[in-house]
Amino acid sequence: MVNIQLNPWINEVNKYVRWMVKNMTLPYTTVDPHSPVPLYHQIYLDLRQMIQQEILSPGAMLPPEIDICQAYNVGRQTVRQAIAHLVDEDLVERFAGRGTFVRSTHDLKQFFLDRSFSQLMREMGKEPKSKVISVELATVNTEKIPAFMKRKGADCLILERLRIGDDEPICHQISTILLDQCPGLEQEDFNQASLYEVLARRFHILINRIDHVVRAVAADDYRANLLGVPKDTPLLFVGTTAYSDNGQAIEYSTAYYRADYYEYSTTQTCCDDK
């Protein structure tokens, strides 16, 4: 039997991979220390965009923490927070002694309620698009405004969109956004822009809590026509209330997803009742 020593060869491969990563030039964005958006979140958004655009492709190794620190001129703890956020979102995976690697794209039928539609599509390797159906500036007296938003006494933007992934209609969504925290939001072109990304970059509003109500509904004539499905086709209804990092509700949306594209699964941990 021939005894082949693999360890030296593996070590050389690892050295080569580390050398390639160290010499990889990434289009880092300069962070703004004066922005209300935390530095770690700015770095997280920048790295996430590189992953979504496949500048960092599936299976690619992230540069060492020290290199990222130097690129953004921040401390190691800040970089670790940014990477931890990427890990929490299943965008990257850490391996002890090897480094941090970009995860493979997710299967389309996985359904994540804690992500924006645009973010979810990009993570799955799909091209997100939106077709704006209507944009309406509404006063607090409008019946369409949820009761909890009326109590705020602020005007709202009602945004109706068809959400598309790889040119396939996937979701019909109506969002109601309070304008007291984001005046002028109606000027954005939401055929091109992601709502949550606009809130973060233009108004420095981060969404850090999302409440959902999920149920099955039948497609009426209007939504069946929009989504390209027969009438009464089962749809997944998701009612969402989004809260900014100051704890205030800023958006309420109703979304109707094609059930042939999504499934909703939960895991419950049980314990003995003693």
C-alpha cells in the first residue's frame, strides 16, 4: 500500500488561496463616520452588495479581517459585527481555521420573511424588478390608512407594485409608508429602487423589526391577472408592519405571493412539561 502524504499539498493549496484573496482588489466604498447609520452596517451593506453582484461569487473566500479593517479604516470589532450580520443572513459561512466563504445561492422556494423582496431575490441569484402600478399621497383621513398610522397624524405614501423575479411576476404588494420620517420619498422611482435601500441610504432609516401575519387566500380577478394565474389560485398573503431602529412603525404592507414559488416553514422546539 502506498502511503500518500496529503497534508503538505493541502497546506500549499491553502497558502495559495490566502495569497489570491490577499491580492484580490475589491471595490470597497468609503464609510462615513458622521452618518447616523452605524459603521458596521455601512460595511455590511457594502459587502452584501458585492455578494449580490457576485463580485464576491458563491464559494469565494472573504478577505482576512485585518485587510477589511485597513480598507475601511475601522477596528476589528466593527468588521466582525458586519461579518456576523452576513452570517446571520446566511450570505457567508465561517469555517474554523479556513476563513469565511460566500454561501451558494438559495433555492427559490425558500421563504425568508425578514428580508426585503429585492434582497431576497438577489440572494437567490434572481434579478429583482418592480413595476409601479400606482403612487398616491394620502392624508391621515384616508380609509386606506391603517388605524395605528392614523394616530401618528402624518401623511402617507401608498405604493402599489408588481414584484418580479427574472421577468416572472411573483408578488403583488401595496405598501403604506409614513412620511414624517422620510419627506420627499414620493420623488423616488420605485420601478428601479428598493424601498428599504432608499430608506437606509437617503434617510438613514434602518428596519430592525418586522411583524408578520401570514395566511392563505384565493386570487381574485385583479390579482390573478397581475400574477398570471387562474382565478381562485391559492396565494400566500403576508401582512407586514416594519419598524425603524427608533422603534417607530414606518411601513405597513400587504403582499400576495404566488404559492407555486413559495412555501412557508417553521421549526418549533418542544420541551417536557415538568
